[in-house]
Amino acid sequence: MARTVSENSMRVFSTLVMGCALFLGGWPQTALADPFKLNSGKIVDILSVKAVQTTKGRTLKLRYSSKTPLSDTTTLRKEADELWEHFFVNAERGGHSRAVISAVGPKKAARKGKPVDFVFVKRAGGWRTLEKGLGPTGKLTEQLIRKLYDHSKWINDHRNINAVMLYLANGWTTTYTYPRELGIEPFTLDRATFFEAYQRLKDKIASYNTSGPIELRGIHVSSSGMTAKVEFLTRRHATIRGQTVTMVGRLIDNLALRQGAVVSTQTHMVVEDIFEGVKR
């Protein structure tokens, strides 16, 4: 039954279209040296969490043991962002501006090899994650962007909102527009109000997910390789107070590469339809 959803439910759901329910919580001290369950259900062993002195300055470092081969940096990136969901609170409370999540092998012998480090830096009040293999002079490529959107969908679907925030620029905004017949005026959220909205609305959402792979419709990288515009189709479902709502539309995302970190600077969600239920 198309377009019978209440305006309130539509606004609640629109706020969720870029992410998932907020999770905030410090790193549990009892987790050290014990198996720890990530939001995806994967189990890793936390070996240590401590401040260390590096060539870049004082850094908070989390070291963990992974069963993932250290050559599989794509999967390790997911684990690192899942760990960041909890670890960033420690970095914040300790007043750090740099943090590292370091993956080592599952056995003592394997741990003698070179660990895989994922670096997080705080710039102008916002945390960023540096892309592996991409230094400050690197450039955006279509291959990298496709990889980033696959990763973005994964962390969204596993409710890692703190990881999602790593990829939103400090000045990021998202604007929503609706079909004229719905009678809903366009509205815009900035990074802070987006984050706060999740805190207010998280208990109203019983479930939230994305169906199917992200369908990229166009990737346009600038000649400098420092910015890009991406357009893709999206379909999202949420259960709000027992009512299942589906939103279908196009998302236009503007990306920028800043000192080794890739961030979204502005998004525009063009809602093409919103209706009750999952199937039409």
C-alpha cells in the first residue's frame, strides 16, 4: 500500500536513511585478554589497550588477535571499525588525538610477524580513519570508491554508527527531498544534529536494514583526484512502533580526500517512494 505512511514516521525514517541505531559505550575493562564479541557476532581476542609513544607522538593503541589472515586487509578494516565502535570512547576520555588498532595473528608464532595497523586521528574535533595504502598525496579512484561503499553498507548494516561518523566531514550536511504529492518540505541535517537525532530516536526503531547490494549508478572523479560525486540507488526498511516502512530513492554523495582520509562532505537523498511493508 503505497504512500499511506504518517508524516511523523516518514521524518523519523528519513533521519535513519544514512545510518543505523546509535551505540555509545566505553571499552569494558573485563574484556582485556578475553574473547570479545563484535556487533557482527565475530569474536576477537583483546590483548592490550594502552598509551604508547610513537614517531607521531603519544598514541592510544589497542592490540588484538584476529583469525583473519593478515593479508586480508578488507576484512581487517571491518574488524577495526567494529572495534572502534567501543574503543573511541577510551580515546576521547583520555584526551588523545591519535589512536591505532593493531591486528596480529591468532598464534604466538604468527604474532612475531608484522602487525596490521589501522590509524585514527582527531582533526578539528572529529575523528577520521586513514585509508590503508593511501598516503596524503594519494588520489581517489573508482576502485577505491566502490570498496568504500561496500564497507559503508557493511558497517551500516551492523549498526556501527560511531564508525559511520568517521567518514562524515565536520561540515557535512544531508538534505532530503520528497515527491511533491507527499506534501513534505525538504529539510537538512548537519553532522551534529544527525548524531543527536539517533540518540533521540534509537529506542523507537525496532529494526533497520538495507536490502540488496548498493547499486552504484555513477562515479565521477575530479581531474585532481581529490573529490568525487557518486550516485546510487537505495532501498531501506525500518520497523517504527510496529509499522514496517520502506523508503526507495537516489542518494547523491560528494566525497573529498583530506590528508589520507576519505570523507563525505554533502549528501542529497531524493526520496522517490515511501510505503508500508517490504513488498509492493
